[in-house]
Amino acid sequence: MLDHPFTIFAPYADRLRIVFFDKSDPSMSDHDRAKLLGCDRAAALHQMHGARVVRISEESDRTEQADGLMTDQKKLVLQIRAADCQNFIVYATEKNIVGLLHVGWKGILAQAIPSFFATLKKEFDVDAQETLVGAGPSLCKNCAEFSDPLLELPGIPKDCIDDHLVDLPEIALRQFLDVGVLKKSFECMPGCTKHEPEKFWTYRGGDREAVQQGHTNVLAAVLLRE
């Protein structure tokens, strides 16, 4: 368990806690993770590899079909699961709004990142430039391999393709910048899930069956106060 894994959020540690659960942690339920963080309420999604983002005000037990969630409620532990896909935390510092987003390659094509910020604006009147963004470990540019990237990922920047490899983190970063997130407000945790299978759950790096059974890395965040 990596507690407070981003330096960019350090000034807000009194009102926001972020934890990244990896392979070193025992398997546990969403509620068990919430209790570990000193809370009674958990919110997680039935992740669909799409672009739907929802506002959460109470507990959610993976029945809501979406890939992003956000809240202004304290002591409600938001959780996103990933095992190679990109996973992000977004925090609006002035209004104290936190959100999490799961973005696989399908989510990139579906415009999950712009969808998240459209929802953030609609629900809380927060603009992208008012937020800080942290990216959890995922596949690096040397590990996201496709049979035919131009066919499978239509419309992605050609300079992000190197033969059969695609730089998914760079594409995601560009989408964040395009919606207005400031580059100085974006931070990536070090590590590639496939390169470090001893540390991270990785679908492409040898854990396919385990991941299908529910073993994943989990990015969790909770507001400590309003």
C-alpha cells in the first residue's frame, strides 16, 4: 500500500488522502479498504471501458456502470481498479472535489478524459485548469502492443505509434492538456505494471487469470473534511 503517492497533493494532506493498493496488499473488499482508511463508506463502479462519469453522494457497490466518479462528500472512499489501464485522480483544490477515472485504450477512444471534465463542470462548476491530476502506474510506451495500431486505435496521434507499440500515457496527457489541465498540475507515479509484475497486478504481464478473478491494483481517494 502506497500512502500519499503523489507529491503534488502534499499541501492538501489534511483534507485529502490518496492510497494506491498493489500486489503487496492482501485481497480485500471495497469496504475493507475503506475501513483500512478509517471510513465506513465505499464507492466503486462496474467499470465498462467507456466514457461515462457519475457524481457520487453515497455508497456504491459496483452496480453503477461507469468509468469515472467524483464527489464532494467527506469520508466516502472512492476506488478505481486497474491492471495495466491508466488510472487517474483529479482534485479541485478550491472547491474540495475529488474524482477518479479509469482509462484503458478503449476509454481513450471514447474520450473518457474530456467526458470527466464535462461532468465536473456540469456538476460542480469546476474548470480543468482549477484541478490537480495524478496518474497511477499503467503500461508504459514500450509495453502497450497492438497488432495494427492505426486500425485498432483510429484517430490517435501518429507520433505516438512506434511500429506495434502505442504511447498511451502520452495520448492521455495530451487529452488532459487539451481540456485545460496545466502541465505543472499533472504528476505520474513511477512504474510500469508490465515491467514490474512482482509489484503490480498486470493483465498483459502474466496475471491474466488472476485479474479475471478480480485481483487488481486499486487507486483510492477520500476527502477527510469538507
